[in-house]
Amino acid sequence: MDDEDRRRRHSGAAPVASASPPRLDEAAVLAAYSRWAPIYDWVFGRVFDAGRKAAVEIINRRRGALLEVGVGTGITLPRYAPHLTVTGIDLSPAMLAVARRRVEAGGIATVAALHEMDATCLGFADGSFETVAVMYTITVVPHPDAVMAEVERVTAPGGEAIIVSHFASESGWRRAIETALTPFTKKLGWRPDFPIDRILGRPGFELIETKRLGLFGIFTVARLRRKAD
């Protein structure tokens, strides 16, 4: 869904059919995360920890309301500073069930709400959050451009969006491997050939910095500042 379709959806008009690049199937993504939910932290917790740690260090220096898009099992929730007010959303009921148990068991007072919600149509007013975190999510959703449009919309002017993921290499052996893996990764609910330019091109954001992390710099954290309207 592009920006015009989004405006039509909010206004009640029918979306305009248009050609789009190949994308992940929403049902396949939900099925994948339903399978992974019980063991996600055990399998992926350490693998993705460098990116989460870097994002949390940035976020904890900020103030106000934080939205975590794709909160998943809530593995990051205990790390947020107590001065933040945290809202998490995820499309997967199975992942959210784990997150809710984590919040209850840990008495995590920073968490204001966890919602089952589609990131392409966030149920929040414009500029609701001083910070929006999108960790290991943007490259696994079926409509990443629509998600970025919503992230832009709900980030307050002067606020920041913190994006963490693996993005496609521009060339070399890593690029060849990413391309070869693409047909097989649908079952895992992610795509290894996703270009970073798709998140850096939003007109309402300006890039603050990007930083490569992890073994061989496989992950990237990007800081984007919301421009004043």
C-alpha cells in the first residue's frame, strides 16, 4: 500500500490498484512467527543482541513516549529506562502473548500498553511518539514502505525513528549469498536482499547516522529525525 492508498483508506475510499514489487505474504509471516514464538528468544536472542543493545542505548537517552513497532516477544522491554513510557505493537498474537507474560512476570512498569496491530495502519494520532523503534521488523513485513510511512506519521516533529535490521550488501560475496537465499527465506518470514535506501528515502525524515554492527557488520542501526511540518 502506498501513501495514496493510505489516504484513501483513512478517508474511506477504495484503494487504487497498482503494480508493486514482489513482497512477503502476510499469512506466511504470521505462520512463521506463530511457529517461532515459543523458542524465538532462545534461537535469536543472542544473534540479534548487538543491534538491540545499540538501539536501546540511543533510546534511553531520549524522553517521552516510545513506540516499539514489531515488539515481538518483548525481549527488549526490560531494558528501557524508567523515564520512558512504552507502547508496543505486533501483528502476531503468539508473539504478543509471550510479551505480555514477560511484562507481568517482570513487573515492567514502563510498559503502558501492548496492542495487536497492523503496522501499516497504526491506531495512533499524528506525532504521538517522541521515539519510534523498529528492530528487526522492517525487512520482514509484507509492506515495508507503508510501514515506514506510518512510522513517519506517528513520530513527533523533532522526534527520532531508530531502525535496526539486516540490509542488502551493495556488492561482493555477501550480496551473492543474499540473492541466492531470497527464494528460501519466505518460510522464515524475512528477506535478506532488502535495500536500506527504502527506509532512508522518506521525505519527512532526515538521516542522523547509520552504524554497522555484529559479525562482518551484518546488521545496521539507522537514526532518523522527523522534520518539522
